[in-house]
Amino acid sequence: MILSCGDVLSSQQLKRLAEHKYSASGSSFLDPAMQPFWNWTVNQCPMWLAPNLMTLCGLAVNIFTSLILVYYSPDARQEVPRWAFVLCALGLFVYQTLDACDGKQARRTGSSSPLGELFDHGCDSISTVFVALAVCIAVQLGNYPAWMFFQCFVAITLFYCAHWQTYVSGTLRFGKFDVTEAQFSVMAIHLVSAIFGPTVWATKVPLVQLPLQCVPITVAVVAATVAACNYMTTIFTGGVGKNGSTVALPLLHMELRLMPVAMALSVSFIMCYTDVAVILSGGVGKNGSTVAGTSVLSPCIPIALVVLPAFIIYQKSTMHVYEKHPCLYIVAFGMVAAKVTNRLVVAHMSKSQMEYMDSVLVGPGMLFLNQYFNTTFNEYIILWICLVYSVADLLCYSRNVCNQMCAHLQIPLLRLASVVQPRHHVSSDGAAVYVS
């Protein structure tokens, strides 16, 4: 089918989704320090406020503030007004806060459900694309198209790997440097650009003669490497299903602007190392398989069908569509990756097989076929069509999944079934305190 229309979940998937229990382990460095603030924030929320609505509002703010940067610098090379960076940092902080409080609000109002977890992860998959893109604009990474491509797709792939290892192990695992730390790092980069201007990232670092841009890239590469190794360790050690199936360097004379990206990539590799370790250690299924009893390696194919075409089209484009329109290109393929990631989350929660092909791949397919036939049509126009189609397919799929789950669980999506009386509040340590 061309779009993800109609029912996308089987009766068996709906049954398993309803039976799903959230499982997570680990805590990052900053999470304990932020808990008192998040607990205070959720206690200020009215009892009628639905957790999913909180998440959606946070995502809307995050996307809106990121698109302001895209508006002023669609090629990630132009200078953006400094107030826009402050707004983007604030938008990410709002999203982080609401994303951290939605689960607390669900427990506070007695409205926790598998739908809330799925909705939360779905919003995260979209936010990841815009957060990564905003960082590139903040340091004007469009001057280095290859680095920008690498930075954005490492972030997208890392988020996918986190849920890949969850599909294998049945548990979402957090490292010492995880989402919260990454988000605060991004906020810091935006604030540096706001205070000193984005051109500060072109400054050469003394002694090593590296551009400041290299710092985040280096850190991100190291972090992503470590995280990837951890993910792969978990994946390759076998799943929980049957038969191991599933449920920048000195003296390079580079600009300072590459340093934030290097740091970000280093952190990403560290996080990825953790996920790889989990994946390679085996799944929770029979003989180390995934939660669905499938091969622990099966999820690598869907994400490869997104990343590889994106790289090939970028390299083979005679019109240099990526170099000229990097932000549009990243968002288009980012929405494709978000759809694939959402399907992986559904596969994990419903303990079902992760299908390889997806209707959202029609978008990249149009670009690929257009190049194959010697660019019959303007690639810029095809890229816009790809973006519109990918967004429509993602929204259509998300709507149908939510509608089916709401009908099966007999709960509304963006409101509470009934107004709950505030009989308890969340204390500073996260415990629910009874109020008579």
C-alpha cells in the first residue's frame, strides 16, 4: 500500500500491547539531580491535564523553535539571529521537562498505559531529528556537508539502536551519559552561539589549531562508539526469544565549529557502545532471541534501508541536492527514520516481527529512481515530494496506531477519561504521597 492507511495492528498485536509492561534500568548522571525539579513541576500541573497532551505540546515547542533556525539558515551556513538560539535552547528545555513529567503525571492521575509509552517514544523519534539539525545550524556545520550528514544520521541511528537493544533484551537501558546529558549539551551549544555568535565556532583552538566545531563532533564520535558497542554486545549475545531471536585530531588545522559536533558524536558512540553490548549479550527470548522470538540482527535491515539510500543519493546527486538543501534533506530522511523507529517500538511492545519493507520508503525510492534514470525531474522538487509524502505516511501510521490502541484499551488519547481528584502528590524523591 502507498500510505499506512486502515488498521495497521492485528488483534494479536493489540492484545500483546495491552499486556505490555514498561521495563527500564539504569540512571544517568544528571537524572537524580533533575528529579526534584521534575517532581515539583508535575505537582503544579492540573489533574485534568493528559500526559500525552504534555508530550505533544513539548514536541510542538521543540519543532517550532528548531524550524526558526531552519528558516533563517536553510543551508546551515548563514548566520541566525542570536535570540533564535536562546529560543531554541528554551524550547528543548521545555520538551525535556514535559517529556520527563508525562510519566509522572500518568501515575499521578492513574492513567498509565502502554499507549503512553508508545506515544512518548514516537515523539522522541521525531524530536531527535530536529535536535540534531538545530545543533548543526548553531555551529554552521553546513560548511562541512559530510560532517553534517554524519552528525545527524549518527543521532538518528543511535536512537534506533537504543530501541533495537530493547527489542532484544526486553528492557530499555540508560547509560551514565544519556538523553538528559545530551540535551543539556545541545542547550549549552545554543547558548554559546547566542552569547558569542555562531561565528565563534570558526575560531581556531590554540596549540592544536582545530576549529571549535570539532569539539562536539569528537565527543559525539567517542560517545556513539561506546554506546554502539554496548548495543551490539546485547544484540549479538542473543535475544530472549526462541533460538536467540528478538523480542578530529590534533594538527588537522580545522575550525572550532567542528568541536561541538565532535563532542556530540563522541557521546553518541559511548551511548551506542552500551546498546551494542546489550545486543551482543543475547536476548530474553529462547536461545537468546528477541522478545518476538526473531533474530537479534533482523532490525538492522530496516534502518539500513534508510541510511544507505540517503548516503547514496547524497553522493550521486548531479544537482548536489544535499549540499544545497541540507536541512530539507535531513528532515525528509529523518521522518522516514522516525517511521521505521516507531515500527520497531511497536514490534517490541507487541512482541511481533519487525517487517523489513515499509510504505514510507516510497519517498526515498522516488529520489533513487529519479537518479537511476539520469535525473529526469528536478531533484529539489522530488525532495519536497519525498518530505511531504514521508510526513503524511508517518502521521497516517501514528494516527491509526493510536486510534486502534485507544479503541482496544477504551481510553482517549489527549484527554483523561475522567477528572481525577488530587489525592496525592509526587514528593522530591519521586514517591506518591497520600493527601487526605
